[in-house]
Amino acid sequence: MFSSGRIVHQARFIPVTAVSAAQIAVTIGPALAMVALQMQLSQITGLVRTNIALTSQILTTIRNEQWAELTALVATVDRVVDRAREAESVPTSLWDTVAGSEASLRKQREQYRLNVGDHIRQIHRVDAHGRREYLETNAEAILFDANALLSSAKAWTGYQALHAARASAAGPEDAGEARLVDIIARDTRTELDSALAETTNLVDSLTRELRIIVELPGRAALPLPGKRKDSIAARQTSARLLEAIEPLADALHPPAPPLEAPGVVCAPESLDLEPYLRILRWFLEDGETLRVLGFPDQLDAPGPISAIFGGAKEKLLVAVTDRRIITAKTNAFLEQGEIHQGIPIDRVRYVRAATTQDRSARSAIDLITRDENIRWLFHTDIDNTHLDALAAVLAESMTIPDVERDELQRRRYAPIEAAGKGESTGTRSTEPTGSEATTCDAE
């Protein structure tokens, strides 16, 4: 094995048939487990380093003492890992430096795992408005706990790597120590995956809300507690928090590229799509594709909206993706980043393009889903070709699942079966014929 042009280790191939499974575990297992642990440690170290943008002001103003205790443990483990790498071993005198730290490291990891888990439960427990309020109110605490969880996971992984190295050194003479190395590597990988998943979930939720607030062209969302009560302060605060957490968010979950206008757009020519696309970008899931944008009239509009919304006055936003139909009132979408509903595409049952019978002769699209009937009315200056394309995209998903068809069948024949049972017990019943049978079918 070469490094920088010189031989640093020797390796040899071992025929599997020539040794027993126990010998393989002793000879190969520790090396493979150590490679896995080194990769895990590098992964989490990179993430923590990426998160250096979290300023000390944000962290220490909340939990000074807690942060000092955690950083001391992390620094101790880091120093021992660095010296072990330089010495290419973990001698007893070095191991003794951290050997008694397992309980403290476990406590730190569990504390921040519980904190992050509690944030996630609170976010999932409330509706969209409550979720945003919680994220805004607790933004700095979330930043702290997410960073602390990653730091504690890094220290724990480093400690386990040192432990595995100690066991690996004894492996050639003790098969049990060799197996322990594999167990440590396996468990550490599981624990690290869990910490990364929880942190990614939490950071994704916070970052999404902050990005939406920063992108809003209308009135900003409610200001964060303790800040000046005006929209400029709210946006500045959100931008500052986003700047702090964005490097970590991008490392954990690379952001989707900016949205481009889809091939089908049903909107007045004067409407600027850019503000909608910038906000909508953060509502789409990984791999979700925007296929159509439509702006039908808002039938229940209470009155005129600020002129800032231009061509989108009193309109709805309809975004059709390959997974769902997103609807929102344009003023609420631009002012608060709020959507009205998301309809899974597999709930579409029927679609029809028509023309209204009133004097306006506006074009309409009727959408029948599993749960509701929806009508969208479009202004007469919108090209019917695009409206037909919108209807065609929706029509691709028209279907009635077998379970719903079976339920309708059961409802149809249930009265007949009930009548048959009544006749068998002496209750008078007649078989419907002619027009009666047709009426029954219609019902």
C-alpha cells in the first residue's frame, strides 16, 4: 500500500478455502470495520465543519454552560483521535484520556437527540400556520440543538473509533475482540444514520420556512419574538438565520435547482411568474416535477387586493405536478407563503373542459376528485390551447381504483340483498322491472 510515493503497509491475498471463518474475522474484519469507522468519522466531521457559520453569538446566548460542556468533550475526543492517527495506534496512556468519557458522551448525545426529536414532534403536531409560528419562535433553539446533535454525534463516533482501534489491536490474539470491532462499527453506523436523519428532518423544516419568508415579495410573515415589530426586521432576522444554517442544510440535503416555467401556463400575459416560482420551489418534494401553472379566477374574492399583485388580482394559483395538484389564493401565497390544499394526483376521477353559459363565456375546467367537485374559471384572454393542455395533463390520471368501484357495487346491490332477506323471513318483497329497475340503477 503506497502513500505519497512510498510503501506504508503490506497486504496479501488470502484464499478463502485455506482459512476458517473465525480466522477471516480475525484477519480481515477489524481492518474493514476500521475503514468503515474512519469513513463515518470523516462524514460527520465534514458536516460539523460545514456548520461553522452558526455564530457563537447565536449559540452562546441561549445555552452557554451546555455548549461549553459539549465543546470540551468534542475537543478532548478530537485531540485524542488526532494523536492516535499520528501515532498509528491507540496506546494505553492515550486511551485512558477518554476511557471514562463514555457516560458523558452518551448523555450529551441522548440529550440533543431528545431535544431534536421534541422539535420534530412539535412541528408535525400542528397545522401549517402553527408549524410556522413554532419554527419562528424557536428558530435559534433549533439551530443550537441541531448543531449540538451533530457535534455530539461526531464526538461519539470518534470515541467509538478509538474503542474499535483498541479492540482491533487485540484482535489477532482474541477472536472476541475482532468481532467486537465489527459490532462497534455496525452500531455506530446505525446511531450516526439516526442522528443524521433526525437532524436533516429538522433542518429541512426550518430552512424551508426561512427560505419562503425571505422570498416573499408581499408583506413578510409575522416577526420573530424579541425583534422589532415590522416586516423589514422579520425578513432581516429570517435572512440572518438562513445564512447561518444554509451551509449545513445544503450539506445534509442539497437544494433543488430553481424552478423554470413549465410548458403549460394558463395565465394573463401581464402576470409575472417569477415570484410564484421562487416560492413554489420550496414546496416541491425531491424529484417532483412541475408540469402546469394555472391562474383561474378566485370565485370567493372579498374585494380588490393591493396593486402589487398586478395580473394575479382575485385569482387562484393552481400548480400541477407529477404527484399532486397544489392550490392557493395568490394573495395568501405571495404574502404568507400559504397553500390552500394539495390533492394527490391519484385522487382525480374525472376532468372536463367547458365554456360557461353566462354572458362572459369564460372557459371552465371541472375537476372531480375522490372527495370533491371543483370548478376553475379562466379569463377569456387565456389561450384555449393551454387550457386544453391543462385538462389533458389532469386527464392522464383519471381512474377509479378497484376498491372504490367495489364499494359502489356493494351499495348498488345492498338494497336488493336486504329485500331478499326480508322475503325469506316472510316480509313482502317484489322484484323491480322495467322503469323501476332503471330507477334503481340510477340510484
